Amino acid sequence: MYNVAIVGAGPAGIFAALEIAKLRPEWKVVLVEKGDRIEKRKCLLREGFEKCPTCKKCGLLCGWGGAGAFSDGKLTLTPDVGGHLDDYMSREKVEDLIDYVDKLYLKYGATEEVFGTDMKVFREIERQASLAELKLVHSPVRHLGTERSLDVLKNMQDFLDEKITIRNDVSARSLIVECEQVKGIVLDNGEEIRSEYTIIAPGREGADWLTKEFGKNKIGMVNNAVDVGVRVELPAPVFEPLTSKLYESKLIYHSPTFGDEVRTFCMNPNGEVVQENYNGISTVNGHSYAEKTTNNTNFALLVSEKFTEPFKEPIQYGQHIASLANMLGGGILVQRFGDLLDGRRSTPERIKASILTPTLTCATPGDLSLVIPYRQMTSIIEMLYALDKIAPGTASRYTLLYGIEVKFYSARVKLTDELETEGVKNLFAIGDGAGVTRGLIQASASGVHVARVICSR
Ligand SMILES: Cc1cc2nc3c(=O)[nH]c(=O)nc-3n(C[C@H](O)[C@H](O)[C@H](O)COP(=O)(O)OP(=O)(O)OC[C@H]3O[C@@H](n4cnc5c(N)ncnc54)[C@H](O)[C@@H]3O)c2cc1C
């Protein structure tokens, strides 16, 4: 019998474990992770495979460190981005948690430098943005880079190896619930793990599983918006005036035609575009290394759609659009902005006759207008023109658009302010999979929050 069982070794699960180990060193804690230990994790695309083999357990997303392991490690140090924790507690409390987890990242080896703290520089870029009807969100960023991220996570794994039981290569299949109280989990090998408290932190990769499992136990879910869009790649100098000062600029726009919110997300100066795989569906993402650089910068443009009754399946909506791109391109599609506007597909020859070389070489040149709904496509085009005003060259005919980028954090679990489920006692849901966060820092903070709640009971 364990005091606490944790599902998922992403930042949310890891930080929950770190905090419990600190507050209750005598407790028995088990952390179940369906992927490998950090040193065994690999993504075959990163190892030189030309096409994503769509592994059963995506090496990019699963394993110690979760989706954060090979991520760029941009720690955004503000409650304004990366999650909704301030819906559950005061802004001051979220700020305190962010400060606390940031210090923990530093303790385990994060870099000292923080971008975007010079308010004079921020105000000037904010002024230019507002002239283009763009809202710039103040978000200081500590940038680890992918290599450093792996080191930090390895240090945390080494520490926790001594303190708790870590079970890799095994998935949680179902929850054990008796008399409206959680009693543990059943693993996919049939083994039962009994625990007093259970923390579910399966990330976006496990969001589908969470939704089904919680549905079976009549735990309420509310629809979040689903974010669908493209990854934009352009020559690094185009965004250099912004990235050199802020590293990442979080810009929000309301498209004139539909009034939808479009935002930049996960900006990677001199980075590369990567492919990820959600249960067999290929989608795009991006990252940048601390030392290895490319000539390009990439970022996502995401359009938020919030659905109204009777539609209740935003995850399937996102999956459907991404599957369509996979169907046409055999994986990821890439198109030059100029070809999109001219109503023609991109071809390998047209991509070659450009001023930039795609960093995701396995993407198939094609036509995104056959995939992305008119509503989202119009909003993306309008946003590219708005961005062109503060970073001239963004709306160039050579700018590359990769599809589809989609964020599957769409169903949000109904939770108390302590992030405990409404209806099943002692069951907590945190991180991206529960729909409460969208980034490393807030996911980590959600783990610390529930650990403190549990330890205080
Ligand atoms: C390529 C890429 C780059 C990114 N860059 C950044 C960035 O620079 N900055 C930033 O803030 N965010 C970034 N993100 C997002 C960030 O990684 C996530 O927000 C964060 O990892 C979410 O943490 P989490 O713990 O909730 O979930 P995850 O990190 O997704 O971890 C969940 C873990 O649970 C495991 N799991 C799932 N289901 C089960 C199950 N049934 N049983 C056992 N284990 C299970 C998974 O294998 C996974 O390891 C990036 C994401 C990607 C993919």
C-alpha cells in the first residue's frame, strides 16, 4: 500500500514527487510512467529516420520528463501564459508557485539567464505591436535549450530514484474507485497498485485516456477551446529584432473576419521544426537547442475555437483535421505562404526555389487549404499580415507553413481549488492532460500545489 500513486512522469508528476519527497520523506510514493527512463528515451526522427515511424509510444512525448524532455525548455515565468492555474487560486499564489518551481529548476541545473526582463525594451515592442493591432503579453523566459533540459531532468530522476519507486514502461489502465473514493490504479499488465491518494498527470498524450477513464467514473469535464493551426518557419533575421530582446514574443490577435483569437506559441529562434505523434496521428511542433543552431526561426500560430452545445468532442475535432493532413501528405504537410495565396500546392521544386530550407525535411510539400477549415485558415492569413507590420518579411511568399499543429488539452476536468476531482475523493488531476496547464512551468507548479495539499491532510 502506497501513500501516493502518481501517473505520468512529465513535469507535473515529477514536481509532485519532488515536493512530497521533501515534505514527507517517510511516505511511500510510486510514480508510473508508460515510457522509458530519461537515458533510454529516443525519438527515431531525431536519430536520423527520414519519416516518423509513428511508434506505439511516441519517444518524443513519453518517458521520464514527458513532453518536456526533448522540449526547448523555455520556462515562461508568468501566470499569463502556459495555463489556467489562476482560475483555482489567487494570482499571487500562482506567482509564488512559479517562483518556487523556477528555483527548483535552477537547483537541478537550469541556466541563469532570463530574457524579457527589461521593461523599457518591452514597452517599445508593445507600442509597435499595438499599432499592428497585436497584443504583446509580458512573459519573461528562462531558456534551457533541449540539451540542458535533458540534464536537468536526469538530475531530478537521479534524486528521486533514491526516494520513491519509479515504474517505467508500464501504463495505468484504469482507476480503482470504491465508495466515491480513489483506492489506486490498475496497470496494463493487470497489476493493482493500492494508494491512499492518486495524482493523474498524463499530459496531452494521455488526455484521451484521462477523458475516457474519468467519464467511466462520472467525473465532470468541461470543454476547453481546441487550438488548431500551423507552424510558421522563416529566416531567423526576420524575427531577430524581437527574439534578440524577448527570446519569445507572445502575441495575440483577433482576426477581423471571424473575431477568433489567434496567438503565437512556442517561438524557437534559430530552431527546428519537429514532428510528434499522438496515438498514431502526426502533428508538428518546434524546439531549439542551446548550442546547435539553424538559420531559421519557427513558431506556431494557433486559432482557438470554443465549441457550444451539442458538440462535446473537441479532441476528436483536432485529431480529425490532423488526420486529414496525414492522409494527404503521408505525415506532415508543408506549403509556402505564396503558394497558398496563389491557390496551388507547393512542390519539392518550388520549395527548393526559395530563400530558406525547411528544417523538417520529412514534411511533404502540399496544399494546406485542402485541410484547414476556411475559418482557421482566414484567421491565420490575417495574423501573418498583422505580424508582417512588426516583423517585415513574415508574410513573404517564401514563409513556410507546416500543418497541422494542434493542442489536445481540450477537455478540462472539473476540479476543486485544490485540484481534486469533484465526485471522487483523494483523486487529483494536474498538468496539461487535465486541461489546467499548457506549459512546463505551470505544469510543474500544479504538481507542487497538489503535493502540498496532500501532505497537509
Ligand atoms: C516539442 C515540444 C516542445 C515544447 N516546448 C516547450 C517549451 O519550450 N516551454 C514550455 O513551457 N512548454 C513546452 N512544451 C509543452 C510542455 O512540454 C508541456 O506543457 C509539459 O510537458 C506538460 O507537462 P505534463 O506533466 O502535464 O505532461 P507531459 O509532459 O506530457 O507528461 C505526461 C507523461 O505521462 C505519461 N503517460 C500518459 N498516459 C499515461 C498512462 N496511462 N500511464 C502511465 N504514464 C502515462 C506520458 O508518457 C508522459 O511521459 C513543449 C512540448 C513539446 C512536445
